[in-house]
Amino acid sequence: MKLLRYGPVGQERPGLPDGDGTRRGISSFASDITGKALSPAHLSALAALDPQSLPLVGSRPRLGAPIGHIGKFIARGLNDADHAAESNAHLPEAVYLKPGDVMTLGIDKLGRQAQTVVAWEQAA
């Protein structure tokens, strides 16, 4: 299931793309896509909806971060596998703690800067 948030920064509304990729609003179902809206019960109810019955989102508004109001983001991964292999070292299990704004679209925060290359991932 794909979910999205659209609209001006700070005023995003929840939605989803239908089978053709047309954006549909789900504001009548959820006021925003947050942790509560991602609970198993809410996701099951959302999956039962017929996307064609949902209102169309007019024009093509800005897409925002897919999830709103995140306090922190905890991830587990093995992103250092190549480095461990190069040095013949043991690969510890990695746990990453990132700030809540890691889910924002980077371009929203950049504004006008003279950068030609953007680093989308930052190591702590």
C-alpha cells in the first residue's frame, strides 16, 4: 500500500495513489499519516477502502514527507558491510537513531543554496 501527503509545507493532507497513479484524498479517513494512522487496525481499514470512491486531489500539489509528526526514527541495518569486508573485520549489527525530520523531503529544507551536490544521507 502506498500512502502520501500533499500540500504546502506544514499544511500537508493525507492521500494515496489509486491503481492509475491518480492522487486521492483520505482526509475523511485520517486527518494525517502519523504513527496512529499506521497501526495494523487503521491500515487494515484503509486497505478495505475502494480508491475509486475517494475524492480526487486537484492539480498536482507538492508532495511532502510521507509520514508526519515523527519524534525519532530508529533503524537497523547492515550499511557498513562493504567496509567490514574490505578490512576483514567483524560486522557488528548497526542501530541508527535519526531525528524526526529525516523523513522530510530534503529540498524543502535546502531553500536557496549554492550547492551542486546534495548529501541525502548523513553518518553520525
